[in-house]
Amino acid sequence: FSVDSEFYVNDAGGQFQRLGESVLARIKELEGEEVEFPEDGYPGEYLIDIAKEIIEKGEIENAGRYAVERLHSMQMKTLERFRVKFDNVIKESEIRASHFPEQVRKILEDKGLIYEEEGAIFFKSTQFGDEKDRVLIRRTGEPTYFFFDLAYHLHKHSRGYDLLIDIWGPDHHGYIKRMEAGLEALGIDDEKFKVLIIQQVNIIKGGERVRMSKRKGEFYTMDELLDEVGVDAARFFFLMRTVSAHLDFDLDLAKTIGSENPVYYVQYSHARIESLLDFAGEKGLTYKNGDYRKLTMPEERSLMRKILYFPDILEAVSRTLEPHLLVRYLLEISELYHNYYQKIRIVTDDKDLSEARLLLSYAVKSVVKNGLNLIGVTAPERM
């Protein structure tokens, strides 16, 4: 598949306004004023540092815009560190300024799918299975987020993609039906639109959940997580569960050096085989001369069947958008190999049999390395 990943930046509308009000409140506090913090504002202390920058650079007139650009820059640096790369970055402000909002309205008007009631403009979403008609433009004249979300998806569709995949948080589950209704009304096949709801992650430390509060602006950041457990463990642990399931991220387990740590267990299977191949090479043995037909042990047959299943797993992941299937597979093939290594002597006095077992080991190593590479986790040669 040819895939483009895209970051949609909410840099306009109500959330942007609340961010601006919040950072202005922090600026006033730094200047010695007593202020009442905005209701539904952003209380996190990270805004204090941004407020200091704004004061130093004389950007108070442009505080909201400066804050959103600074925060986005911080997000992108964290994502880069986490080995996440976006092909495109689209800003909501760009969509608002484009012709796509007007195009959405025109398409719906031409189809007789909008009406006015009490000064607001409604979309007849109930005609497409939604529970009620949705407001596109409030009586104040301000368009809703839904209106601009339709415009953004029309923008994506206009670029010729066969499938649009949105990744949302758990608090947006009720938003799916109205989006499906809107896109169907715009002439976009519902088979071309899919939403992945990513469930909550709980951070577990010392056996207890790390307390966080959105209201108080208290949270455990991704950078703190990467500092504590590293990128490999973070990526692997996040992918161990289906996206629709809650995840308890055990920091102590992620830092454990031992077989109970899932990422260590898989990476060690790769390092173990790398070391084995070096050892065999010193004895003049190579997997390149191996003949798989000499492999008759049940453990060897199980490993060969597992290796042959690798392409099917990749196809299943691509079809279902569930990378945890690959992570589970890597754990399973690593377990099979570790058990095989403990039970069967690989390098023996029988040269032909040894090289056949080295060939099997090399095949396992290749699959593990390719699988780890696909999920953005390194395959160390030594551990």
C-alpha cells in the first residue's frame, strides 16, 4: 500500500481561542496581576514557560498564535524522537481560508440537504442515519467544528486517496455517525472512511496508577515516558494491545532486563541468533549451506510453519489495521525459538545438520528483524 500520514493541527476556533486566553492569563500573572483563569482554559504549567518566551520576544499581541505554533513545534520534536514521521501537516486555519468550506455548503445546498431554523443552518443528517440533524453554522454566524471537519475531509478526498483513516480519542466516539452522514451526503463512499478510536493509556509505576488530572493540567508526558523506558519499549508496549482496548503501561516491566519484559524477550531472540551465527562462523559453519530437509524435529517443524505464516500476518495487519497482531506473532516466534535453543543443540559434530539448524535460525532472525523494523523497534545484535 502507498500510505501518506497527516497531522491535522487545530489552530483555529474555540480551542484556539481558549488557548490564547489561557496564555494571556499566564502573561498577566507573570506581570504581577491577579487574574481569574479562563473557564475551560488550559491550566498546565507548560504555558508558563511559553508565556515567558512571549514576554521576552514581545509577542503579546500575537500570544495565541505564538502559543499554538510553539506547542506544535514541541509536539513534532517529541514525535520525531518517538520515530513517528508525518508526510503532511494541514492546519485548520488553512482549511478555513480555502474554498472547501464553501464547496461543502454548495454541495449540500444543491442536494437540498440544509435548512435554516432559529437563525442557525442545519444539515439534514437524519436522512443518513444520524440521530438528529447537525448544526453547520450557529445563529451567531460562526461555523461549527463539524462544518470545517467536512471541509477538511473533502480536501483529503480531492487528493485522490482510496481510503481516509482518522485516528481519534475515546471522547469522540459519538462523532463518527455524523461524519459518516456528512461524507455520504458529499458523495464520498462510506467504504472510503474509517475511524480508529484510540483508548486511554494508564501509566503504572510501582504497581500503582500515576495520577493525572486534565482539569488541573497534571499529566505524564511522552517525553517523560521516553526518558524513563526508551523508544523501543514505548513503541512495543503501545502496540501490544488492539487500539480499541485500554492499556496499562507498566513502567517497571518496560525497564526490566529479562524474559518477562516482552520487548527484551523479542530483541534477545535476534541478538541470541546473531551471536550463534558468529560462533558457528568461527567453526567454519554457515547457514548458506543449510538444507531444510534435514530438519525433522517437531520443534523445527513448528518454527518453519511459523516462519511461513509471516506474510499472512502482514496481510492481516494491513487489512484490519491492527498492528498488535504482528507484535503477538513476534512474541510467539521468539518463544518458539528460545525453547528450541534451550532444548536442541544447534552446533554439533554433524556439519550438515548444524548448517540446516543455522539456516532455520537465520530465517527466524530475518523474520524478527523485519517484524521489529515494521513497528519501528531496533533489532540489536548484542544484548
